[in-house]
Amino acid sequence: MFEKMNIIKMGIMPTKKESKEYVKQGIIPVKFCYPKIGGDIWHKLRRDKRYVIGERELTAFNGSLDNVKEIIEEDPINIVHLGPGDGIEVPLLFDRLNLCGNGKYVGADISGKMIINTFRLNKPYFSNDNSLWYLTDIEIEGNLELICRDIKNKGANRNLILLTNQGVLLSNPRILEFMQKSMDNQDYLFITVEGDCPPKRDEICATYDLAEVRELLSVGLQRAGYDPKKGRFRTVLNEQESRAEVYFKPEMVQSGSMHNKPEILCLTSYKPQTDEFRQRLENAGLHIKFMKFYEDVHTFGVLCSKNR
Ligand SMILES: C[S@@+](CC[C@H](N)C(=O)[O-])C[C@H]1O[C@@H](n2cnc3c(N)ncnc32)[C@H](O)[C@@H]1O
């Protein structure tokens, strides 16, 4: 039952000091926006039809599931869902992949609110027996390794990690290294991510200008001491870095410390082109078992393993 849901806190969590260090460098990572009220804002955003990136990524997710199923085969496996948010992928997942045997569904998120929402919104799929929940920051080295080991002690002896609809996490240059270190030879990593599409860059950037996205980013700005109403957001596609970037420019004031305050980078989201993406996976020691670029939604579905 919901009331009995057991959330395991795993590994190191970010501190206020860490967030202050980022702010000094002009950056507010999105992970600081998700906990507490951020979970409610995400829930609103995920249901907004104008949040088209969500639909694009779900198309690639749905389109790739049968290929994933064929490659991983029917033996028991744990599904390690990283950053489930509202768990919008859960019904598709349970309808198409069979956990079988001692396989578990695992939800791991930095936001307790998101974990509860995933459970609450998808209750019919979960029992005390088939699911495990971890509160953790997977961008801190070692945390995902701990979880992946813990799961194998409690469930099946192989994992399918889902890093699906996670352009922001994928824009962390170390995230694939953390994935690879958390995997054994029998494990798989399934990624879906919107790619770059030069003729559609305005459309890609428009998603990040939605009111709810700004509301979410405002949580981080406020926590860092900025007034999000006193300033302007702008989104660009940085081709060199293969990512969309959202900046916040605090309003200039004539006197005091806000004068000439630099822009704050408050969101980065990975938007790869095919060759760069392939290269990045290979550089991280991940071998592609399946890769498809869904042209109409310019989004990738990829399955990798550590084995060639
Ligand atoms: C863009 S949402 C995606 C949610 C879901 N996969 C979907 O498509 O609707 C990002 C999710 O990842 C979680 N997240 C972001 N950074 C994280 C981190 N460093 N560690 C763990 N979870 C994180 C957020 O709390 C949120 O639930």
C-alpha cells in the first residue's frame, strides 16, 4: 500500500554549500529545482500538450521497446528507472516488458515528491514485492553503483537501466561514465533523447520557453537568492556543446551589488547529432546494441551494453 512505501536514501546527497559553489560559477543545475514544489510543477508541465519534447521522447521510447525486449530476452531482469518524474513510461514498460522471476522495478530520483508521484499515479502496476524506491543524486559519483549493487542483492542478477527522456542528465559530461561503472557485463542501458535537427532548432528551443519550465527554473533561482521576476530568460542551441541552454539575465539596477550581474546558466539539455552521440557512447566504454533515430520526432532510442 501507498502508506507503507519504503524509500531508501542511498549515497551522498547535494549540500547547500555545493549549490552555493555552482552559483559562484554562474550555474544553477536543474537538479536543485526538482525536490519539493518542483515535483508539483513537473506534474503540471508533463501534462501540458505544448511540452512536445515529452511526446517526442515517448514516441522513441515506445518505438524501441520491442527491439529492447528482443535483445535483453525473457530472463529475469531489474528495471532501474532513473529520474522517473511522474513515471509516465511505467504503463508502457509494464505492458511490454516482463519483469518475471525475482526481477524488480526500481525508481531512483533526487526528488521524494517525484518518487511518490510515480507510485501514486501508477499504483496498479506496483506491489510491495515488485518495486524498490531510492532517493539519491545519480550525478554524484558512486551513488548509482551503490544502488545497482543493492538491487542485485534484492532482485534479479542483471539490470536494465533506463536513462530515458533525460536530456538534462545527459548534458552532464560524466553521466555516461557513471552509467558504465554501474554496469556488469550482463546489464543494459536504454537511452531516449531528443537530438539536434538544424531546420527545427527554433521549435526545439521553444519547449524551454514554456511558462511551467520557467516556473521550474525559478525554484532554483529563488533558492539561490534571485528574484526570477526581475530579469529575462533566453534559450539558445549551442551546436559546439551539442546542447540547448537556458540563461537568466538578472535585471540591471543602478546601484548596489546587482549592477552588471552576469547571466546565470540555469538549464542545459543534451541535443546530439548521430556521429557525436555514437562517439560519446563509445568513449564511455558503452557498445551500441541498437540505435534508431526517429526522424519525424528527431529523437534517438539506443540500447547499450559493456560487451561488444
Ligand atoms: C525531465 S524529468 C523526466 C521524467 C520522466 N522520465 C519523464 O519523461 O516524464 C527529470 C527527472 O529526473 C530527476 N533527476 C534530475 N536530476 C537528478 C539527479 N541528479 N539524480 C536523480 N534524479 C534526478 C528529476 O527529479 C525528475 O524526476
